[in-house]
Amino acid sequence: MEPAGNGDKEPAENGDREPAGNGDREPAENGDREPAGIGDREPAGIGDMEPAGIGDMEPAEKGDREPAGNGDMEPAGNGDMEPAGNGDMEPAGIGDMEPAGIGDREPSGNGDMEPAGIGDMEPAGNGDREPAGIGDMEPAGIGDMEPAGIGDREPAGIGDREPAGNGDREPAGIGDMEPAGIGDMEPAGNGDREPAGNGDMEPAGIGDREPSGNGDKEPAGNGDMEPAEKGDKEPAGNRDKEPAESTPRCPPSDGWGSVASAGQGE
């Protein structure tokens, strides 16, 4: 009842309980309970309980319980091209193209097209298209299209297409296709297919399926399914399904904290 798992090259069958997982190359069939996951290349089927996830390339089908997610090509969700939600092209929400909110293209808010804020297209702020900030198209910042920063298209940073950084396609970094880093296809690192690291299938780390870490299905951490932390599915935190807190937490300083801080401020 589980032909396809994480990174499996199986197609996924009908009525299977887990044909498609994270990064799987399966298409997802009808009646499956999890054809599409995070970053999966599956299309999502009809009657599936989760065809679209975060950054999935699926369109969302009829009868699915979650066609739109973060960065999905669906109608609603975070970073979708729909009318309402986080990062949508609608008027209100976080990361919308509206006047107020976080990540909007408006004058006020974080991530607006204004001069200051997080994820703005301005010169300063986090996620701006300016030289400094997180997620700017500048040389320094997190998620900038510059050489250094987290999620930049440069050589260093998290999620860069460079040799070092988090989520780079380089040898070292977080989420790189290298031996060490977070989310790498290596033995150790965060989100690796190894025993230890953040986002690994191990006991501790960020985004792991273990008891402690950020994004884990445990009690504490960022983006965890626990009670408190920012980005958790708990009562407190940013992007949580709870009330939300106002002050974002600083990135962890143990191990890879230096990488995140290296890109910022350049």
C-alpha cells in the first residue's frame, strides 16, 4: 500500500496510501491519498487528498482537498496566482500585489514594491530587488538574485544556484545537490536523504519528521506541527494557522547560521 515514497521513481497506483511523496517523479493516480507533495513533479489526480503542495508543479484537480499551496499553480494558496492568499496576485494577504500586507507590491508592508519592508522591490528590506535585504535581486540578502544570500541565484546563499549556500546546486550548502547541506541529496545536512540534518528523515533537525527541530512534526521548531514557534502550525508564529506573532525569530546559529548571516548585509 505504498509503492512510491520520497524520491521514488514509481508511478503510484490507484488506492495506494502513499504513491507520491516529496520530490517523487510519480504522476499520482485517482483515489490516492498523497500523490503530490512538496516539490513533487506529479500532476495531482481526481479525488486525491493532497495533489498540490508547496512548490509543486501540479495544477490541482477536481475533488482534491488541497489543490493550491505555496507557489503552486493553483487558484488559492501562498504564492499562488490566485485572488486571495499569501503571495497571491490579489488585493489582500501576505505577499499579494495589493497595497498593504507582507510581500505586497504596495507602498506599505513587508515585501511591498516600496522602499522598505520584507520582500519589497525596493532598495532596502528583506526580499527586495535591491542590493541589501532578504530575497532581494541584489548581491546580498536572503533569496536575492545576487551572488551572496539565502535563496539567491548566486554562488553563496540558501537556495542559490551556486556552489555554496543553502538550497544551492553546488557541493556544499543547504538544499544543495552536494554531499553536505540542508535538503541536499547527500549523507548529512538539512533536508538530506541521510540520517542527520534539517529536513531529513531523522530524529532532529529543521523540517525533519522527528521530535525536535524547525519544520518538524514535533512539538517545537519553526514550521513544526507543534504548539509554539514561528511558521508552525500552532497557535503562535508567522504563517501559522494561529493568531500569529509580530516579531520573527532570528535564524539558528548552530552550524549553518553563519551561512544565512553571510549573505545578509552585503
